Amino acid sequence: MIKRFIMERRSWIIFYLVIHLLIVFVAFLDSTIPLKPILYILFLSFLLFTIFLYIRYQKETRFFKGLDEWENNLDLAQIPHAESPFEEIIEKSVYKQTELLRNQSNHHQLSLEDEKDQLLAWIHEVKTPLTAMNLMIDRIPDEKTKASLTNEWLRVHLLLDQQLHQKRLYFIENDLFIEKIDLHTLLVPEIKTLQSWCIQKGIGFDINLSEREILSDAKWIAFILRQLLTNAVKYSSHSDIYIKSFKQNDHIIIDIQDFGRGIDPRDMTRIFEKGFTSTSTHQDHSATGMGLYLAKKAADSLLIQLSVQSTLGVGTTFSLTLPTRNEFVKITGM
């Protein structure tokens, strides 16, 4: 801030120095003017000028220091009161712009809430005919046709579920309820939903849960597991998917391992990015690039560490490292 102040007042300082140098130059040329008294006067003048600059620095930069340290969170209470006419102009402008941004932010927030409510209502309305459609599919005698329609129904169901949670994700802090959950009870319906798809692809499940009781939000961790299981089934065939849980360093870890096509090493750092599908199978139009992104966002909100290990052509293992009981204080305190 001192450097900025000197740069702002450099014209005054230069003018002051030039005047004093001119006085010295005139005294040097004119022998009738005593040089020593002039130098003494100029020294006192320079000393007073330095004190004056320090006082002005303290006074003039107080307001601008407040602006520089302002967190830009639309909280005007953090801005110091203006003390000069020019500071009042800046203060008035900042107040106007902040009020405008606050109004726009409130308007966009209301619009977002309204859009979310409309979309959630539409998704819930669509679920009713989807449920009826599933019951009708169950009555079809032709097993081949039934399996084909069930898979297409499942795709629509999963996409709607993904869209539903995507909209809820922005307000996840208001939707959390941390409780003790039986992991096996949580996994069974998720696997059952994928049953027809797994039968078609020749996929089975091997579940080994050393730690069955976990502490989390049932709805959101079920969504995370759903995305990981769907991903494992989608990119596997004629193999088993291993699900296991165990405790390590006081943390419960859930592993979901498949033996599908694996992930290209150059894609590993990008698989959790929004909209990213793959560089090796870029023509896969069925991929949305949203499943792992949403799973990672939900996991972060639950303080769950989501990691992945994969070998191309061998398989992939996703790991969920759950937080300890003490770490949930951060969530419940949000």
C-alpha cells in the first residue's frame, strides 16, 4: 500500500523536490545568498514534508485498505466510512453496485429455486407412468422382448434419478440426515434394480462386508453407490463385481471392483470432471459424463473420499473412504 500511495502522489513529490533543487541551484549561483542557512531550511522542510506524507498516508489509505481487504461477499459493513469527498464518491458507487448485485443474486436464486421445483415436480410426475410401465413389462410373456424393454426402462429410470439428484445436489446441505445404516440392506435393492441388466450381460456380484454398519446419509450414499455400480455394470461383461467393506486407520472403506475394460491412464485425472466421457471410446453416445461427477460432488459433501485405481483392459476399483464419527460434526454443523 505504501508503494501505491507513493506512485499516486509521485507528481507532488517530484514537484516538491524540483522546487527545492531549484532553490539550492539559485543559492549556489548567487553568492549573496548564504548556502548553509538555505540547506538547513530545506532540511527542516524535507523533515516536515516527510511527516506530512506519513500522516496523509495513514489518513488517505484507511478507506482504500478496507476496500482492498474486502471479501467481496456483498457485506457492506466491512467497508470503512468515507472521510473525503472523493472517497464518498467511491463509497456511493460501491453501495449502488453492491445493492444491484444483491438484487440480481436474489432474483437468480429465486429463479433457480423455481426451476428446480418445476423440474423435480416433472420428474416425480414422470415416475408414475414409469412405474406403471414397469408393471406392464413384467406381464409380457416373451422373455426376450421383456428383457429388452426392461433394459430400456432401466436406462430411463437411471437417467431420471441422476437428473433428480443433480438438481438436489446444489442444496444438499439442507437435505442431509446422518444416521447408522446397514450397508447390506442398502446394497440389496440397488443390485436388484440392476438385475435384468446384469443377467443380460452375464454379471454377478460377490459381496463381502466385514463392516456392515456405517454412519452416513442413506439417500445420498445410496446414490453414490448406484452411480458406481451402474458404471461397473456398464463397462463389464461375463464377470463378477466384487463389493467389500473393511476398516483401516479407523475409517470404513467400501471397495467396488469390476473386471471390465478399465480406464485409460490419460483419463484418470479427468474422470470426475463434469461432462467428461472418455478419450479412448469417445464415440460412446450412451455415456453422459455426469455419473462420476455427481458421485464425486455428493461424496465431497459427505466428507467421503472417492478414489479410483484402474488398469486398462484389466478392471477398475472405486474406493469410498468414509469419515470417522468425529468428522461428522463438520457436516451436522453446516
